[in-house]
Amino acid sequence: MVKLTNLNGETFILNDDYIETIEARPDTVIKLFNGKKYVVRESIDEVIQRVVEYKRRIFSSIPKLPYEEGE
């Protein structure tokens, strides 16, 4: 989940798992798999960075399982 800002300045939380594409036209347009589109103030790079940071936080908290060869 990433916090973004729409063009009128309101912030909202977007479930990044549903992002299909991100385009600059020149505003940043995020298209979801369900066809819904969001126009945000953040650049493509900012959106990507927020998604990466979120995924790092989530996956870094998962404990590592021991690995044994042959399994």
C-alpha cells in the first residue's frame, strides 16, 4: 500500500499489487488491472520508489526458513 496525492491535493492509499501500468502524459497516470485509472502528483520514479520501499518493509519482516538441499 502506498500513499499518493491526487491532482486536487488529497492523499489516498493505493494497493500497489493492482498496478498494471504507470504512464507520464505529462501527469502521472496509474492504471489498475480492473481498468480504473488514477492521476497523481508524484512522478513515475516517486511512485516506483514508494512501492519498492513498501515491499522492502513487508518482505524484510518475513523470517527466513532454513534451506536444505534436495527439498
